[in-house]
Amino acid sequence: MKKLSFLIFIFFLFILHENIFSQCTPIQNLPATGIYPSLKNFQFLPEAIVDSNYSTIAYFWLDSIYKVGTDTCPDGKFEIDSATIQKVFGLPIGFTFQFDKPGKTYKGGGKGCMVISGVPNDSMIGVYPLGTTIMYHLFCVAALFPVSIPKTDSVVQYLSIRKFAGISESENFQKNIIIAPNPTSQNPNLQFISEIEHAVVISIYNHTGQLIHYEKIIFNQGNNLLTLPVLKYRKGIYTIMITGKRGNYIGKVVKL
């Protein structure tokens, strides 16, 4: 009887432990492997508003095969036995993350989710590139041996924090920005029609999340035109971020 009571007690502890971490439920019908919202589809995390409670969920679907250049495994083709998320970096101080699994370890081809929450203040206004460090536990299909490989995904999403400016005002800020030509083999132009004079910060990141350009400018009332300096960089996709009190903007430029 005592043994049965002890087992019941352990069972309830397990349920309580799982519920503490299960603040989100993975989505089973994701269209493909990756992280959602998906940067590949130009989807971003919802904006956070200063002095307001923020909570959102990011979903992911892990690959089952990992390819890496190596002489020890034919074709460099590994089967992912499991993957452990070791670190999430880039969140503002005071923001937290919580995975649906306490050990943050998922089987290859498995699905999971992460809750991001916090209360931003005025000092946090801006755009934050978020990244993860993942330890992949692999198995060489051809040579039949296990191996562990750490991999850092420099940027997996962006978190934007702004001061409340009203929905219509924020939408107008984003709609009034045009980047053209895009795609381009030259430096594209950024055009913005502003209702008032105000200061903004323009940041450009490469595909790894590295900041390659940063400048503070004043948008004058009326039409504004400036050049985005991407010509000197290699071909690829670049993220353009504009941060100001009137709102935030995140866009992409494809350099041919």
C-alpha cells in the first residue's frame, strides 16, 4: 500500500513538472521543417509594446537528416537521433523563454514550441535578432557510428519592441516605406513619406545576423529618399530594420 501511494505521489509530481513546462503545445500540421513564424516567408514575431505584458509562441519542426562535409562519414549524411537546444540568445534583459520540454531535447524529425515573454520598457525600444545554439546528436547512416556536432543558428527570428503609437500610425509607418529596386545588383533606394520630422535608426544585417551597417538619420516631413549601401557585399538576402518612435519596420533586400 505504501509502495502504491509512493508511486501515485511520483506520478503527480511528474504531471506537475510537465505542466509547469508545457506552456505551449507543438503544432503537428506545420507545412515543412523550420521555425514558425518563418523568416523564409518574411514572417516575424508579433511586436512588443512598451510597458505591456508580452507573450508569444514560436513553433519548430526539426529535420531528420543532417548533412555536413566530413571524411569520416560517406556523403556526409547523418541521421539526427536527437537535438538539444543549449542556448537562446539575443533576448532583451528581463525577457524569458520556456520550451515545452524541460530538457529541451527533441527527437530527429520532432516538433516543439517555445514561449517568449516579458515586459519591455523605454530603454528596450528597437529590434532584436534572436538565435539558438543547438547540439545535434547524429548517427552516420553508412558507417554506423554516433557523433555530436554543435551548430549555431545565428538568427532564427526578430523581436521588435516599440512605444505604443496607435495601430493606424504604426501601420502607416510601415506602408509608407518602399525599397526599390528589389531584387537588385546595385544599391537600392529607400523611400519614405513622413507626416512629421522624427529620428530613426537604420540597421542592415546579413544572412548570418551580423550587423553590417548602422546609422541614425532624421526623416524630414514629406518625401525622404536615401541609398542602402549593399553593393559592396556579396550576393544574398539582407534584412533592413528601421526603428523609431513612430513604429518599427523589418524588410528584406535581395542582392543579385
